[in-house]
Amino acid sequence: MLRPGYPHHVTTPTSQQLYRFLEDRFACAQACTECARACAVRASLVDPDGTDRQERVRRLGIMCAEVCDSTCRVLCEETRQDEDEIRIRLEWCRSTCLECAHAFDDQPGAEQAAVTCRTCAEACSEFLQSLM
């Protein structure tokens, strides 16, 4: 029996694969939470009346925080989920985090936020692999 929201190789709720899958899912959700927090803090430090470049960084930080937060909520839901929907959400989160990390690279004092974004992108990639 294939369980909705789980990868194809996880068929029974007692399998070791299921536990590993849930651990990976939780690790990804946790990385998303940390990234959302870091991006929100970083975006709040950027002057909203600054240059166009600063405004872009601020908007990317806000968008990344929102995408990571919503991805975390999807990963934490216990309801039946479509695996394709989860894949799309993870890919969106991964690409947004990478874009935000690149924007933070050019900002003084944003190094840790950029690292957090890359860590989240990596966690999304790893979880995507577990769905294959």
C-alpha cells in the first residue's frame, strides 16, 4: 500500500525507511524555520528607503522568509499530501533560498543569513532526493 505524501519506497508505517523519511522531513522543516527567522531579521535591518539594490535585498529577504515559513507548515502537516505538491514546494523553497543567499552575499553583516539560506537550500535538496 502506497501512503500519500511518502516516497514510493515507503509502504508500511513501521518500516525503517519511514522513520528515516520522517527524520529527513523534520530536518528540512527545521532548516526552513531557521532560514525564515534569519531572513526576516535580516530584511528588517535593511533600510526600506535605501537604494534599489537594498530594496531588492529587503524584498528577497521577506519573500524567502514567507516561502520558508509556508514550506515548513506543509512539511509539518499530518494530512494527506500530494507528493508532487511537496516536490514543487521544496524546489520553490530551494531556489528562493539560493537567490536570497546570493543577494545577502553582497550585504555587509549578512554573511550568517546567507549561510542559513544555503543550509536550507541544501536541506530541501536532500529531502527532494529522499522522495525519489
